[in-house]
Amino acid sequence: MTVKPDWLRVKAPQWERVGNVKEILRDLTLNTVCEEASCPNIGECFKAGTATFLIMGPACTRACPYCDIDFEKKPKPLDPTEPARLAEAVRRLKLNHVVITSVNRDDLPDGGASQFIRCVEAVRTISPHTTIEVLIPDLCGHWEALELILQAQPEVLNHNTETVPRLYRRVRPQGNYERTMELLQRSRQIAPWIYTKSGIMVGLGETDEEVRQVMRDLRAVDCDILTIGQYLQPSQKHLKVDDFITPEQFAAWKAFGEELGFLQVVSSPLTRSSYHAEEVRGLMERYPRQKLMTND
């Protein structure tokens, strides 16, 4: 087994640090991507009383070879009580900012957009001052479903690019790089006041120039926020790590992204797409945007 470098060593979370969050999640029967995807930052985030909720899961209809979430061709029907339970967790945890993500649900006509909307609405009702980030799948290019999610007016629309185009077939075989860029571009066009965000993993065999080109492509569709983090192999059955990227390289990408005009670049070995997501509240104060959409 490949030995991780020192900069990737994280202390195991202690129960007294994460117990309160776990107890609330168990009580309300909720899933988090923190647990399902074996996130290395679970101790830090749970200690701070934050979590990224995983809806419509825990099983996914795609079997991406990098991901630790379980695959199931025919997952369970949507739970109509899930939005209310999620909103109650937000209330109990007193979250200022919540991230709502999901497994891929290619079995649903709208890719699960309706459940995202119900969750956003439930949080707005019970915790109106909480800002909301939705980390959505590609919806199989169902752009009407995307527009409905945007009409629910989350503050942040996040969709991960994951890797460079050359590696898509191996890393994200059911995804499509051009579709990901189109989703982010359409989001900006439909609701220009909503902050758009994307993330990529590195250490899978990409080159420095390929990463920089993805960054240029994301800025070309006016993406606001970028996260870059080290891929870590969840188990022996998943894709192997090709290389452990140094903190200095992550710093170089952060500097390059800021030169390109991203409002925020979070780039470090342990960065994940929802890591320190609550910092977007400060970004919104520095770069305020006026909502223009009216509901007919």
C-alpha cells in the first residue's frame, strides 16, 4: 500500500468532537457525504457543527471508480419526509450555511431536481437566515430541471468537474466534460446572481497544464468558486492514486486561479468541494449580487 506523505495525515476524529452531530443525524435518519464518501475532514467539520447532507441516497445509480458511495441500479423511491427532516437538522445544528448534495439518480425523470427544491424550500421555511449551497449532479443534461432548481434560489450552485477531459472515460465514465461546462454556463445565464462553483480532484495522472486548462475553461463559463483537492483511494477496488501532489503545487494553482479571476480558490491536499463552504457568506458580502428573477 502506498504510504501517504506527512501533509495528508489527519488525526482520527474523537467521539466527543463529532458525537452531537452524529446523534442528530441518527435521530433524524439522515445521510451525509462526510460519512458516505469517507471524507478526511469529518472530524474538523463535525467538531465545528457542520455537515454536507446527502439526499436521495445513500446508493447511487452510477459506479464511478473513484467514489466510495455505494452503487445500486434501482435505488429506493424518494422519501417525502426527507426535506422536513433535513430542515430540522439545520435548525438543531444552528447552521449559518448548509450544503445539500445528492447521489446520482438517473432513474428519475428530473434527476432528483424536485427533491432538491423541496429541501431548499423546507430549509427556507424553518431557518430563513441560513444560506444554501446545492451540489448537484449533471441531471443527464435535463436543462428544464436545472432551471427549476435555480428558481428555488439557492445562494450557491455547485457542480463538480472532477477531473481533466483526457481522464473522463476512466475516472467518470458516465459523465461528460462538455455537459458539465454547459451546466455551469447555463446556470450563470439563467440566474446570474447565484454564485457558481466547481471542484476537481488531482493525483490521477493529470498534468499541470491540463489542470490549468480546466481552470481556464471554468472561467470561460464564468464560474466563481473553485476547489482543488488530492484524490485518495477509498479502497483497493477503487482507482489507484497516481501521484501525491505537493502543497507547493496546490498553492501555485491557487495563485493561478486568482489571476484568472475566480472570486475564491480553495486549493490544498485535503480540500473537498464542501470544505469550509460556509466561507461563501463572507464572499457574498464582498461581492454582492442583486436577485433579478421574478416568480410569475
